[in-house]
Amino acid sequence: MPRDSKNGRRLGPVRRAVIEIAFIVFLFYSNLLMGEFTATNQPGKSLTFALRDIITPTNLAIAIVSSLVGYSVVEYLRRKL
């Protein structure tokens, strides 16, 4: 089956954007997780307790908004340079 070049070019940037935004969200949550373990060194603090503490709707909203802003800035700089 021949590949439609117009459709292939359109899917590439969308796929790249989703991957870059997901990576920024991953970095945000990994930073929160590291901070959760270094700030409170309580005995018996487990990974599930820390994950339950950082995975909240507010943190998700912050992660998505900051990743969209970060992606927009990087794309702007890519096009300018």
C-alpha cells in the first residue's frame, strides 16, 4: 500500500510534539519524586506513598501547562535559529 506523503508529513510533527510534551511531563514528575524523597526522610516512607502524594490533579495540570509552554518556547527557538 503506497504511503500518502502529505499525510506522513503531517503525522511526523504531531508525533514529535506528543513525544516532547510527554518527556517534559516525565521530567516534571521525576523531579517531584526526587524532591519528595529528599525533603522528607521519614522511616517507612515507600514509593507508593510518595507517588500517591505527588500524583494529584493539580500537579497534572501544572505539568501539562508547563510542558505546553516549554514545547512552544523550544519550537519558537528552533524556527528562529
